[in-house]
Amino acid sequence: MNNKELYFAVNKNTGEILNTGWCGYKNKVSWVELSHLKGIFTRNKINKKDYNVYRVFVENGVPVLDRVEI
């Protein structure tokens, strides 16, 4: 997982973290690559506009949280 950007989504209305399904936890951050997150939205017919998507990465040894549009 070195030099990776990982993503998670939070529902704008409920504040719940999107459970990507592979870790099996409710409302826990499930880090995934962007292509996997997009696939989850498509496969489950989830409206992307209902979610804020965040990117997490490390820059110069410092973790950075950045909101992104998908």
C-alpha cells in the first residue's frame, strides 16, 4: 500500500460512511482505490451526488485528507 491514494465516501444526509462491503463492518472506513469505489457506486446503483468522497494519501510523511469529486 505504499504510495497509494485511498478513498472513502460519506453520505451527505446521514453522515454514515459508505460500507464498501469487503471488510464487513457497518459505518467503518473501508479504504479502497478510486476505481473500486466507482465500481461500487455503479454496481449498487448508488447516486454519487448523495456522497462526499475523500482521498487519503501521505505527502512528505504527513497524512492528508482531501475532498474530491468523482
